[in-house]
Amino acid sequence: MSRLTITLSESRYRALKEASAQRNKTIGQLIDESLELYGIRSREDAAELVRRARARSSLTEKDALAVAEKEVRAYRHKP
């Protein structure tokens, strides 16, 4: 697991610390879950998603990747 240092305002840090305590989770777990909700995944996870989608359809690998990229972009830009 990699480590990351970020700079937050004092009020945001307090809010994050309170949220982690209320949910009985670490700050790292909250951040990781937030990244997952935004669709931020490793290339390996994305490749696995494409592999599963391709196995269920008649799409070529190139077409399946294009569909996956389109869906990820749409998900990330939800209001």
C-alpha cells in the first residue's frame, strides 16, 4: 500500500476526522471509498471490467474498451 500526503484546510480535516469516527473507519478508508465512487480505478481493474464485458457480448476488445471508456466518462461527469 502506498502512502500519500495531502494538504487540507483545518475545517475540512476536522470534518473528515469526524466522519471517519462516526462511520468507525479510518480516514484512508473514507478516501479510498470516495475514489471508488468517482470511478477512479487501477488499469488492472479497468482491464478486468473490459474482459468481463467482452466475455458477455460479441464486441471486439477495441469496441468493448470504447464502451467502457464512454461509461466511465459519463459516470465521472454526473452532476
